[in-house]
Amino acid sequence: MKSMSGRQWIIAVVLWFAVLASAAGAIYTSHRAREQFVELERLNRERDRLEVTWGQLELDKASLSANANVEQVAAIRLKMAPPDPAAIQVVKP
């Protein structure tokens, strides 16, 4: 068997380090991909939670602006009452 020359030995060492660097890069990339996936799933859960909250707020807004609620708030908080029908006067131009 022939022994390697100095130049062949250097090329083999460089290739060995290139393989190690490539393996380390693949491991790092795989780890970062898993971290990013976990972060994406967390953000998706947060988005879903916020969408539920938004829907509840929209329902609250709709119920608070209903005529019955407005009349109730006017009667209780503002002490307002509907006028007596006999006291209503219609003005025509």
C-alpha cells in the first residue's frame, strides 16, 4: 500500500473538517427549524385565542347597542322616560 504524500494528507484533513462542519451545520439547521416550528405553533395558538376574544367583544358590542339596552340604560342611569302620548305634538311645515 502506498503512503499518502503531504499534499494528499492535507486534502484528506481538509475534507474531514469539511464533513464535520457540514454535519454541525445540518444539526444546527435542524435545531433552529424545530425552534421556529414551536414558535409558529405558539403564535397560532395565540392568534386563535385572540380571535375568540375578538368574537366575544363583537357580540358584547352588538348586545350593548341593541335598542332595548339603550332604553334600559337611559331609564336607569339617566332617569329618562318616554313621553306621555297625549303630550306629543306633531309639527308640520
